[in-house]
Amino acid sequence: MMQSAMRLSSPRTLLSDTRGANLVEYIILVGVIALIAIAGFKAFGNNVRAKVDEQAGSVSGINGAAQ
């Protein structure tokens, strides 16, 4: 047990240890995608909301005419 603690504390071992590298890459990728999504929502949010409201009005108009 003492040898494993000493082995992990050596700088050479710490620099060559890549066990968490993939996780860090995925976290960075998710963060970049989230930033792009937020920017898209900020840029196009009002336009999309207007179109959705317009379509909702059309559907409710059709539904009201059928009754």
C-alpha cells in the first residue's frame, strides 16, 4: 500500500497518467455545445417564439372552426 502511494506522488507518474483525459474532453465538448445553443437561443429566440405563437394561433383557429 505504501508503494502505490509513493508511486502516485511521483511527478513522472502524474504527468503520464491519462485516465481522466477522455472525461475532460467530453466535458469541454458539452460546454462548447451549451455555449453555442445559448448563443443561438439569444440570437433567434424572439423569431422562433413569434413563429411558434403564429402556428399555435393557426391550430387553435382550425380547432375552433371544427367545433
